[in-house]
Amino acid sequence: MRTYIPKRLLLMIPTLVGITLLAYAIVRLAPGDPIEAMILAQSGDIDPKVMRQSAERIRERLGLKDINYWGDDVATHLEQLEKGDDAAKGRAAAELERITGKTFARDIDSWKKWWDVNRFDFEKTLIDPAEKVVNVFHGYGRWVGHIVQGNFGESIKYRSSAYRTPDGHGSRNPIHLFLERIPVTLTLNVVAQFFIFLIAIPVGLTAARHRGRLFDRGSTLILLGFWSVPVILSGTLLLVYLCKGGEGMEWFPLAGLHALDAEDLGWWDYLVDTLWHATLPVACMVYGGLAYLAKLGRASLLENLRADYIRTARAKGLPEHRVVYHHALRNSLLPMITTVVLMLPAMIGGSVIVETLFTIQGMGLLTVNAAKAYDLSVIMTSTLVYGTLTLMALLIGDILYAWADPQVRYE
Amino acid sequence: MSDARTTEAGEPTGAPKSYGAIVWGQLRKRPSAMISLAAIVLLALVSIAAPFIIGEIPVRWVENGETSWPIFRYLSNFEYAAMLALVLAVTVPLTMRLLRPRALIAGASPFTWTVLVHAGLWLIITFALVSFREPERRYGFYLERADQVDAAWFPAIAYPRNPGYRELAFKNQSPSWEHPLGTGRLGNDILMGVLYGARTAMSIGFVAVGISMSIGVILGALSGYFGGWIDLVLMRIAEIFMCIPRLILIIIILTVIPSNWPPLWMVVFVLSVTGWTGSYRMMRAQMLRIRTEDYMTAARALGIPLWRLLGRHAVPNGLAPLLVGATFGIAGAVFLESSLAFLNLVQTPSWGEMLNNGRQHPEHWWVWASAGAAIFVTVFVYNLLGEGIRDAIDPRLKI
């Protein structure tokens, strides 16, 4: 076990690198210019020159600033030419002449004038395809460098004067947005998963014990029916007929996970309030997951009930309940750990719709809103956050499995 | 050939049945699976025949003694392609019988030949249609002129396809004989929405799952058969895709795709790109088992070329478990597609979109009830069929 966990952690690294590559590739390989599309989505019809300027600023903030690779160099050299010592000025001027083919020598004003006029055309023309491939890697390196430093870019949509950043934009680092919302989504998922277990396992086991009879067939059909009801339908119905402001009973709140005055409540009232708010969302997440787990539990128990050791136990004259619950059940729960862990990514992703329907400020709603607002840094961060969370869930599952089954070899 | 153990048609009688035949035999014993299969065929038929059921273009039109069949001019090339696909799928057994003697000489299974011939036919005809046929798009004013002509056969429900001034007078009507599922807030007929939504759902389900399964099967077969670095690289790639929840990945990809691209094909694209990992893993596991089987050793010893070794001997033996994944996959695709339309991330004529519209006016219950029921029924029959196939291929059942 002591060597197993570090080994498992090391194996996560290539996958994590792959996830960052995927996140970057989706934005970079997208047809068209995603940054310019983002600006269009934000501000509608604007002057192309202004658009290019803002696109450049955004690229810089996202760490995607590679089309300006040369422009970047020119800017540095210009600065050197202006402020550096004599040797630096000489080098900068020589570099500038080499890159641009202009011969202004050390005449800083001419350089600046030329640069103001030609900057965008210059940047576009200097990029040849081979250079572009290099630039993509260059940009990827920069982006990863920023992420390692904890800078995930800036959100376009989520701005607030309360979170004023040093450059005065008021935009927020996407990772903070996610850190605020991870507990909400995880809590919802863990509670839902708990209820799925609580209901599905007994149903599955009972079905296995009554194989082929009414309970077995009935429960399979009903759970399959539940599975087939889309959350978008059931959620809508619950919202319309059970929530305040709807058509029917006004039993539950319409949105959110807390009442507006939740901060002032005592811990007991706070808990009750949260439970009251969470009932419908959790119900929406639970009913669809029952069929799969019940079927799994049923198959697992059936397989164990056919095993030789069960025949031995029966032959010894053990009472039936002891055979089933003490011998077969324990062995059949074990393989389910892996399956349940594999279900986690789907669960975490599945709460997107529930969060959107019930306006719960979780990761899913954040991602959907970011997608609609073309908030690229938040979108890229969401890929990373979801990927990391799932990897951690898989790790915990593997460790649990190794811990529960001593026969697992740690290779 | 006239051995005592073969019949006149050349089929061995005493030989064991093929795995596919066993699974089909098991499946036929299950009424629920058969009912769901029939429902799926019906759904496919209805969605292909939608313009004949509801719409404004008459099937037959007699004006001044001249008879014409307008609907066939108005049907789009894709509608013809879909009809052709259905006809070709239904006639597979016929062609198989026709090809059998020749196929045996060529040494490949008649089924493979039939599928190849039909796929080729479909591709050629579809290509010809798209290249040379221009469907009629002009507005014919057929409904307005219906009283003035000698005879007209309209679709069962004659109603304009496009929401316009005409229909606004009929908006938000509850179900009636004229509009069996009522009308929406623009006077759009809900039954028409359900039918055209069925087209979206069925085509996206079939095409997306077909593409993603093909990707998964090919990569899985290569990965499982060769092992080594191919397996290592492919497995890592699959792992990366599995680590990000599918809906999130889809939302992210849809965001960066330009919004003026056709939404239907974009949904197919994202579902295919994100959906292959399941069938990849299954095929890989099957391949790891199959490559050690005796018949594979025998085939290798006979010096059969690699593509035939994989295509004829290895892959077909690993396909049955993937069928379960395919049927559940189609159900999942219908779910995802309607969810994306519901969240307003794509603009397709979809049940999800209808549900989203219906949600804003819950008092017009027929809107959301029809869309929701359509999604439920479609997903339910696919899940039921998937359950049936899963039980049928369960090795613990007696074969």
C-alpha cells in the first residue's frame, strides 16, 4: 500500500498533462478565431481594428498570446531601446532591424511611429505555417506556466468591484470561481449517490433473491422507466407543480440552495433550510441512477449465489439469511466499488442540468453560463477542474478497492 | 458439396449455430425486446414519412385536368437518402439470398458482401442525388388554392410548415381533431414538432452512435490486438476523454464551434467525438480475450492477411456485447441532444427545445407533455431493447 499510492499518483501525471493539452487544443484548434468570436458575443458589432486590439489584450490575459510572438519581441526590444543602457540599446536596434528589415537604427521615435502604424499587419505577415505550429507550443507552454503559478486567466463574465484585481479590470480568476462552487456540486453529488445506494442496493438484492418472479420483473421495469424519464422533464414538472410561484402545490422553494436570509439562521434552522432547498434537486439526481446500480447489485449477488462456497454453506445447514447476508452479500458488494467510482464522472457531469434547472450555484451552472457568454478562461479552467476531480475520484476508488480486497496486487 | 451433412442450399445442418443466431434466438423469446424493436422501427418509419403525415405539400394535385405529384418534388435529398437507407436495410436478407452462391465462391460471408454492396449503392445514389437533384423550394400556395382545383390529396393533417401570419390566429389551442396535440405559442402544430423532433432524435442517435462505435471498434481492435505502445497511447487518450464528464466536454466543444455552422451536424460531431471511449474499452477487452483463442492461432497459422484476420475473424466475434452499448448509447444520445437543446446551447428542431418553450407557459400543458412523452417513450424503448440484448447475450443463460 505504501508504494501503491505514490505509484498511482505518478501515473496520474501523464493524464493530467493530457487534460491540459485537450483543454488548450479545444480552444486553439477551434475553427475561426475563438477570441474574436468571444468579443463579438460580448459586444456585438465592433470596428475590426478595435476588435484586434482587444483580442490581443485577451490573448495576453489568457496566456494564449502567441500570434503576437514576434510582436511581443518587438515590444521588448522597443522598451530596451528606450530604457536600456548603451550596449542593450545597440543589441535591441540590431534585433529590430533584423526582424523588421527597417533601418531606423537607434531612432526610437521613428521605430515607435512605424510600430504604431504597422503593428497588426506586421504580426499577421510574419507568421508562416511552420512558425504557427511552434507558436502553438509556445502558447501552450505559457498557459501551463501561468496555471502552475495559480493564474488561470480572467473571467469575462464574472466581474465585480469587490474583487478588484491589480490591473483594475475587476475580473476574477476562474479557479476562485470554481473553488467557491466545488463544495456545492460535490455535496449534491455525494448526497445523491448515498440515496442511490440506500435505495438501489436493497432493491437489487431483493430482486436477485426473487429471481424471475413478480418483484424482480416489476422492479426492473419500473427502474428502467425511471431511468428513461429525462431530468429536463421531471425537473420542469417538479418546478411547476411543487414549487413556489408555480401552478400547483407551493411546497418547495423555486431556486438556489439556501434562503436569502440563510446567513442569519441558527445551525439547526440553516440545516433544515438547506435540506428543504435540496430535496427536489437531489430527488432529480437520484431516480435516474437507481436502475443501473440495482441491476448491478442483482447480477453480482446472483453470481455469488451460484458459487461453490454458497453450496457448501447451505450444505453445512446454515440458515438462509446467514448464507445470503453473511456470505454472498459481502462478496458481491466488493466489485461494485469500482463500478460506482466509474459512475462518478457521469454523476458530476449529470448535475449540470439539475443545477441549471434549480439555479444552484455549482460548477455545472458556472460552466453553462460561461459557455453561453463565451468566457474562454472559465471554460478552459472547467476542463481542468472536472478532469482533476475525476482523477481524484478514480484514485480514491482504486485505493478503496485495494484496501477492501487484500487479493489485489499492487502492480 | 453434396455431402450428407449439408443441405441443397449448401448450409451445414449439424454445425453449431453462429453466435449472432444464438443471440437473436434468445432475443426473440423476449416479448419486451420484440415490442421495443417494433416501436423503434415504427418510430423510424414515422420520422421518415413525416411530410406525408403532416404538412402543406399535397401528395397528388389535379389542376385543369393535369395530375401532378408535388410532394416528390419538394422532398429534400436527405429525405430521399433516409428513405433509401431504410429500404436498403429492410432488403438485406433478400440480397443475402441473392448473393449467397457467389459469395461462397469468393470465400467471404454473404452478410459482409450484402452490407458492402448496400453501403456502396447508398453512397452512389445519395451522391448522385446531392450532385444533380435540386429540390423544389418555392412556396406553392397549395393550401390556399385547395378549393379551386379538381382534386388534391393532402397529408393526413394539412397544415403549413412555417410559422407565419396564417397560424398566429390559431396559437395556443388545446388538442382538437384538427390539431391532435394542440398548437404552440406561434400557432405551430405540436404534432408536427413532435414528428420533426423525432427526425432529429433518430438521425442524431443513429448517426452519432454509428460513428462513435466505428471509431471505438477500430481503435479498440487495434489496441487490444497489437498491445504495446499502440495500446499504451490509445488507452491514455481514452483515459483523458473519460476523465472529463461527457456533457461538460460537449458544452465546451460546442462553445468554440462557430455558431453559423449547421447545428444538427455539430451535435452529431460532438456526440461522436466524445462517445467512443465506451465501445473502445469494451472492444479492447474483447480483443484481449479473442487474440488468445485457438481459432485465431489457426487463422494466423494459415497465413491469412492481417486485415482479414481482424475484419473477418476477430472483430465480428467481439461485436455482440457492443450491441448493448449501442442501444443504450442511442438512448443516451437522445437524452443529451434534448438536454443541449433545452439548455439553448444548440438550435435544432428538437424535443428539448419544445420542452424549454413549454416550460415558460406551463398552463399550455400539451406542449411540454407531448415533448416529454416523446423523449420518454423513445429512450424507454431503446433502454428496454438494450436490457433485452444484455440478457440475451448473458453467458450464464443456457445456450
